[in-house]
Amino acid sequence: MKSTWIKGLEGQELEEVKSAFFAGGHLRERLKELLESKIKENNKRRITKEGYESPSWGYEQADCNGYERALLEVISLISQKNED
């Protein structure tokens, strides 16, 4: 669990967030699978030949990169490993 989840929390609220996080293990794992699937779809779209013909190809690549980076950040937030 990343410390981001409990930063600034104390007492009962802290314990409730910890408890909810660890109780939702199966749900978090399913969400991770869904997000990884989105990353794969994004990568397939990024490497199509048709994409090279677009005059805004560079912007589209930057958008794909940002989208993937955001999904990876969410995956890191829901991971049980403490990876601060």
C-alpha cells in the first residue's frame, strides 16, 4: 500500500482506509487487469501504419504516452506493494 493513501489521516479514519484497501484485494486485482488491457489496446493503436499518415502524429504519440503513464500511476496506487 502506498503511503499516499493514508497521508494526513489519523485514528479511526486511518484504520478504515487501511482496512478497506486490504479488504478490496480481489477488486483491485481485477481493476489492474482491466487497466493493463487498456495499456495493450493503447499500444496497438499507437503502432498502426495508418497513424503515420496523420499530420498530428507527434501529438497523438504524446497523448498515448500520457495516457499510458496515467494508467501506470493508477496501477501503482492500487498495488499492494509499498512502492513509494
